[in-house]
Amino acid sequence: MGGGNGMKRLMDEIAESVKSRITESQLTPSEDEIRKYILRAFARNGTPPSSEEITERLRPSSVDFVNQTIGKLQNADILLRKGGEIISAYPFSALPTSNKVILKEGHQVYALCATDALGIHFMLNEDITVISQCPLCRREMQIIVKGRQIDSYDPDGIIEFVSDVENNGCTAETICPYINFFCSEEHLEEWRDVNPAYRNGEIYSLSDVLEYGRIIFADFLK
């Protein structure tokens, strides 16, 4: 369980790390516009844009500038590119994950982790439905977020577990896979028994997850 009495929790550290990257990367206005375009394209299509699409829509100096900017964003751990293609940009994943987010127009995107899924509500400022799977039993869970609040959720026992794992590289690959919703605390405990390498960590309520989603992502497109 997480610490009280003013002790910093795992999600406090993760939130500070993710939020600080944009500031510390010292993006120029043109570079930051590319970062925002990538996120908007993810939200619109469920997939990232190509360098050529970014160049055509934003009219930067060259496609080389776009590729250099994407490289800079990757070095800052703001996005991840493999084989010349963007595969994730916090909070989105181009690859299927256990956290699917249905947007107001009915299309879906994938979030990198449970916190990211709720954070999409604040980044896009729109109502969302999160469909997640319990890592133990694969039961489908549904969380509806409206007006900056949890509107409804099913089943009643949903919690988030954040494994205390060492970050040896890109957060999307080393931390996000171990930030998950579980359908109940009982199923979390069973999962911890069969996954001893990831059993240490902290439990968060849905209201906690919502607040961390707001803290991390509310200003991502501002």
C-alpha cells in the first residue's frame, strides 16, 4: 500500500517525471507544435501520423526537421519510435493494450496504462468510456468519466495497482505495463502470488487514479 503522512507515493514520482519531460526538453514552438499534432492525430485516428503527414499539415521547414524533432521527443522519453514509426506517445499506444478508451464520437484509442486511460479525459476535455481487462481473470471492466468525475464503473471493486519496478529505460516499456486496473483486491492478491517479481507496489482507488490523470495530462495540449 502507498504511504500516508506526507510520504511521496509511487504515482507522485511518476507524475513528476512525466510532467517534467516537456519542460526539460526545451522544445521550440515549432517542435512543440509537432508534439501536439502527434497527440491530436492519435486522438482523432487511434494511430500516430507519419512524418510526411506532419510535414504536409504543419508546413515546417522540411521532413528532416520533423524527423529530427521526433528523435528529440524520443530522447526526452515523450514518445517511442521503432522501425521508423511512432508506436506510443504518452498517453496513447499504437499497439493494443489492456486499456481501451472510447471517445465521444465512438472511435477508440489505446492507453499505455490505467492512469493514462483516465488522463485522456482531461487532456482532450471530453467524456470517455474506459474498457479494461483484469490481468488475472480477464474480466472486462468499464469506467465512464464525465465532467471531470467518475460517472459510473463496473464492477464495484475496481482498483489500480502500480508495481514498484525499476525504470531502466523508456517508461512506456518498463513502467506502464505494470500500472493496471484489477476487478477486485482479491484478484490483485492472487495475481501478486503468481507474479512475485511485480508484487511490490501500491493500490490506488479510482478517485486517486482520476486525480493523477488530471495532474499529469490536463496541460499536455495547452
